[in-house]
Amino acid sequence: MTQVVLAVDFELDLILFELLSEIEDVTTVARPADDVELLAHARTGGADVAVVGQYFPGLDADVVAAITATGTKVLGFGNDADALGSLGVTRSIASTADSATMRAGLDEVLHSTLVPPRPSRPPGPERGAGRILTVWGTGSSPGRTATAVNLGDHAARQGHRTVIVDADTVSAMVATSLGLTEESSHLASLCRREAEKNPPVDVEDVPHAVISADLHAVTGLTRADRWPEVRAGTLTAVLNRLATMYDLVIVDVSDRCDPDDEFADPFYDRHCATRAALDAADTVLVLAAGDPIGLQRLVRLLGTERAERIREKSRLAITKVRAGAVGHRAEDRIREVLTRFLSAAPDFVFSDDRSGLDAAMLAGLTLHEANPRSQLSREFAEAVEELVPARTRSRRHPGTPDSGRRGAGRSARRRLRGFGAAKS
């Protein structure tokens, strides 16, 4: 007897149930309402096959992978085989199939012992010309959000259409840093639309706040306990889709990337967003504070398996560099320490400008807006020139204001405060 779980959208549920009722030795054991119930049934071992549909609530590549990991076979049911294939469903049956075709499909997946080939790219939309830069780093507050925001500001000033994505599932602070009064999460909205197979088709359709003509922000979670809304597979698809619309996608993430509990289910791990952003990135900027504690944490971080996996695409930046923390000729001392313990030198060194960053935060501005003569602001601009290939022009919306005009970012931000909530 073959035991089957039906996990298709409601338009196909009755069709599939009647179709399976015509087949001998096949029993429908459950018809779950969403992905949580589907995974619960799969993990109890009470089903041989899960028949899934493209629009089943919560179904994504992570869910399919989790079902397969339990030993339950997965068979797709619907008329879009390519969409099901992008979720990792290797065999599917059309909704117009008869009982013989369905029986053959069930037999095929039940007796299949072949491991499907590893996909050449992650599930989700194809990448465009845009680059993904993930800003990561150690604990002890090395300034991930400030770095992400100000790199984004200078990238936009250098002609790159840029979006800053706040994917920090522990403490999202991009909106606060930019003086935004958003009451809803753009990132949660994007992930929900991706899961519902209704993603944005262009920049105007992306929930975001406008900082300037070429700088947008996708605000993060309004509460830390909303982290289950941001899954790894969905976030990867969101970032890849944004890269088809923007020249540069800068992702601000938490420093924590591994589960809080080593026995926890990784599917429901709040730090999967950090891992997804690291894996999706073209470049990972690893930050550490330029003081003894920050440098010690950096040495430990770079010795982890996670850091080793992304070593080839990582760039190292030391922040808050000041003589008071490490002694005279601070930059030279830091380079000596890193050469001794890591056999590596930092790619970027960012000076300490606490008063400038405090003033910018208080005003809800970027550092360049608050103080164009800031040494730290110039260092961010030089870092962008190295991190992002030069462009002669940006992909700008028709009718958007000139991003080079002084004050344009602040006025645009004021206009968009009501707009952000309406879009989410």
C-alpha cells in the first residue's frame, strides 16, 4: 500500500484526491494546510510520497529539500514543470493526467534510487548583471550597518544603482540609521511575495524606501521574533532577483550564522538568513573592530569552517581604527598582528569617526550628507572604487531626481515615508 500526502493548492486538491481514489493500493493519509503540517507528516514517516503543487502555501526549495531528507519521495502535480523543477522537484505529473499516468509517476519516484544531479545554480531567478555584496563580521559591534549604509551611499554617488537590504534577523537597524519611519518590513513583504510566486517584476514594484535617486533601502524585520518569515531559500531568490534590477545589492546581516542550538532543526534556524546571504554574495566584506578584543575575535572567526568556505570571495576590513586602542601608528600595529596570526593583511582600514557617525545617526543621514569632508567618508568612497567595477551611467528610473543634487536624498526620504508602508 502506497501512502500519499496531498500538498497542492486548493484548485487542484479535489482533482488530485479523486484521481488517487481511482488507483488501487494508494491511500491518501493527509491533506495538510501548509508547509509546517506537511513537514510534520513527512518527519513522522507516515507517508511514502508527498504530491506537491507549485502554489501550495509555504512551499519552496527549502521545504522540498527537507521533505526529501526525511526519505519521503516528492512528486509534483501541475502544469508548470519548470517552476516545480526550480524548487527541486525532479518528476511532475500534469493536472490533466489520467489514473494510469499518475500510477506510473508514483511508481517511478518510489523506486528511484538515483541521486539527482547537483544544480549548477541555486533555485530562484537567474542572476543579472548586478553584484551582491554582503557585509558580515565579528561580534563586538564592528559597525556592519554603518558600513553597509555608507558604502551604498557612495556607490550611488559613483553612478551605481544600489539597494541596501537589511537581512539582520537579530537586530535590524538600517531603517533607524537612515531616519526612516517605516512601520512594516519590506524584506518580509519581498519574501512573502517570493513564496507566493508573485515576485516584483521591476524596481517600481519592489517594496522599498527611496534615499536618493540611485539609492534604495529594503527595511528589515520590525521585530526580531519575525525571523521565521525570512527563510534561506526565499532570501536567496529575493537577492538574486534584486541583482537583476540593481547594479549593486548590499546586504547587512547579523554576525551570527550558526544555529543557537547544535541540535536545533536547521530549517527553523533564525540565522539561516546570514548563511544564505553569505552564500549568495559575489563579495563578502568581513569586518572587525580595530581593538584587541575585535582583532582576537577576527582571528577566531577566520579559523572557522564557515569563513574558510567563503575565503576566496572575502575581503577584510578593520573598522574604528584609533591609536588609543592599539597604540601609536595604529594601522601599522594592526597589520603586524594580522600578519603574525593570520598571514594576511587587511584590504581596507576605516578610521574611527564616532562623532561624525553619531551626528549622522541623530539626523538620519549618511556620513557624507552629514559631513562631506569626513576622512571616514572618503575611505568608504575609496573602498567602493575597489569593490565595485566602475560604471559610466546607472540604470535610473524615468523621471527620478538627480542623485548628485545636494539634499536630494533627504527630501526623497521624507516623501517616501508614507509610501513605504503602502507598498509593504
